[in-house]
Amino acid sequence: MLESRVGWLLKRGSRTLRNVGASSTRVTTEPSSSSSSHGFFLYAASRKNAISTSAIARSLVTNGFRALHRGHHKDFFVPSYRTMSTSVSAAIPNKEALKLLVTAGPRAQKMIGIWLFTSAAWVFSMVVLGGVTRLTRSGLSMTDWKFTGGLPPISEEEWLVEFEKYKQSPEYKRVNKGMSIDDFKFIYWMEYAHRMWGRALGIMFALPFSYFLRRGYITVRLGLRLSALFALGAGQGLIGWWMVKSGLEEPASEYAEPRVSPYRLAAHLTSAFIIYCGLFWTALSVVMPEPPAESVAWVRGAVKVKRLALPIGILVGITAVSGAFVAGNDAGRSFNTFPKMGDTWIPDDVLSMKPLMRNFFENTSTVQLDHRILATATLVSIGGLWWATRKLDIHPAIRSLIGSTMGMAALQVTLGVSALLSYVPVSLGTAHQAGALTLLTLMILLNHTVRKPSHSLLKSLPSVARTTAK
């Protein structure tokens, strides 16, 4: 009797192990025809399945002999079958799983994320350096341009040649007449550094991009997106020279001060903002393919936040672009009072230009008034977002991010008013431009964080987040 029970147990145990082994083989080999972006998920699933198989084997030995002792066959077999089926079903890849942008696993994901965040930070520094160049009136010191760049003047003779070229420009004749060679060297080095910093960014972006493509780390979708950003970055140099060239032309009248076209300056700055936003959003998508979502309730709260965050983010972008027209028209050095513009709330000449639309881009009074209104609307809107979401059931990271955005908006308005009242010194003007990009960064991060999770993640979430008692 004992021998027959032992034989029956060994036969059923062997059959169960064969079934689990076959299931494990199917799980590990079957997805080879699917997208390579799921490779590391399948690897983790197969490892988990292998561990479960060994656990089943131990269970067969332990529970089997307990059942033998009690005289029940089903006591050990049913739990082992449930363990096996649960493990195998967890290992099968979901057809609605998240499509990643990186194909070679977490290490490649981390490498590409660091590279993209570094590139975005480099663009940020380019924007700040461009602001310093504009505020120090250095942008028109180099009167020619080469796509690949060149060495700066080294000998005194070379410096004199460059200085003679600058003396032929309208800016020298009407603004800097009598400038010393040392003062010229300062503004020349500022503009040279700005141009070469941009070219260095192109090299720093292109080399890792080529490496990751060759290694096969980047999906087609990510590759196309990064190629578009690289092309826009290459075109940014052309836009910059197109802008500078407008400042080398004679002004319309002898009383006008030489300056670059506000339209071209706005195009140059807007293009830089687009490149930065694209790099930053893509970097976030690489390192954070799913938003923070630990419950269905928090996902619903994030949806409500997104309805407000998206239009506010667009408003922040429009306000930043309006600041480019303020810079292009040098409007920050007029009406240096707040909250009134001089002695009135609205200057009398806000609609003096014909056709009417020119006032919003070329009229100093109108451009500054627009920027004041947009900045105030931005601050009020972000304050309304903070107030409307303070009682929502949302992820703590989202709540913290909204608070940081509110604080940054208040600081940015303070910087703008301070720069205006003090006649736009280089320090405050640069800080205000950097603040605009920082506020835009926070809005991008907020909109990325409140995006909708994948369907597979939604199905796995509990209704309410599990919290630990304090």
C-alpha cells in the first residue's frame, strides 16, 4: 500500500514538473517574434518562472510526504497547480503593455536619459548665455559668420582687423563710437563664446546619438524624434545669423538705434525654447515611461489636474515668447514704473501704428503692456491651479510639483518687476530670462507627470492607494 502511494506521488510530481517546464519554455521563447522593446520584461518573467518552478519542486517533496502521511492526494497537488498557473500567467507579456523608447534594458535607458538631460541642460545654458550676450550688446560684435566656426583672433594684428570690421557697423557709429580695443575684445569674446557653445552642443549631441543608433538602443520612434530635434538645432545657427544680420543693416532713420529685428529675435529664442522642451520631454519619457500612479483614485485626480495644467503650460509659453518681443524692442527700458506705466495704466499710443497688428510686435508701449498682462494672467492662473487642487486626492509628487510651480511663478514676477524698476541690469535681466525657462520646465514636468498611464498599468491598480499609518 505504501509503495503504491509513493509511486503515484512520484508519477504525478514528474508530470507536474514537465508541464511547468513546458510552460516556462513557451514563455521564454514565444515572444521572440514580438518587439524587442519588451526584451528585458520577458527576461525578468522567465527568471521569475524558473524560481517558481524550483519552488514547486520543493513543494512537491514537502507537501507530498505530508499528504502521504495523512493519506490525502489532493492536499499537495492543488496548491502546487495554483502556484504554477499564477506564475505562468504573470510571465506572459500583455499585448497592451507599454511601448518603451529604449530597447536594450535599464542600463541603456539610464545612459540615454543622462545624455538627453545633459543636452537639455546645455540648451538651457545657451539661452542664459544668449541673454547675457544681448544685454551686454555683444551680439553684433562679429560681423561675419561661418557654419563650422573658426579660431578667434590671436595676434594684435588680427584683433585690429576684426575691430576695423566692427567700426563699419551701424552700432559702432551710433552707439559705441570711440570704443577702445579692450572693450571690443570683451564683447567679441561674449559673442564668440555663445556661437562656439552652440557648435559644441551639436557635437555633444551627435556623437552619442550615433553610438546609440549603432548599438540598436533607440527605437524608430525615438530616433525620428531626436533626428528632428537635431535638425532644428542645426538650423538654430542659421536663424541666429539671420537675426544678427538684421542688426548690421542701417536703421530706418538717423534717430533710431541699431538693433536686431524683434521678429527674428523672437524666432531665435522660440526655436531655442522648442528644442529645450523637446529634449526635456523626451528625456522624461525615456526615464519615466509610466507616470506615478499607485491607485485609480490618484489617476482620476491627475486627470483633473491635467485639464488645468495643459492650458496654463501653453500660457506660460506664450508669455515667454512675448518676452522675446520685449527684448527685441528694448521695451524693458521704457515705462520703468509699476504697476502703472508712467502716470497712466494704459499709454495713449498703444494703437498708434498702422496696420493695427504691428502694435503688438513693434510698438514699445503695446509690447510691454502685453507682457505685463500675460505675466499677471500666468501668475493668477498658476495660483488658481494651486487653489483648485489643494483638496484633490492626487499623488504627493504632483502636489509638491504644483507648490513648486506656484513659488517659481511668484519669483519670476518679482524678478520681472525688479528688472523693470532698476532699468534692466545684466544680472536681473539674465535671471529673469532664466526664470522664464525654469517656470516652463516645471510646467513641462507637471504635464508629463499627470499624463494618462498605460492600459496595462491601469488594470493593475487598486481603487485607493495603500498608505502606512504614521
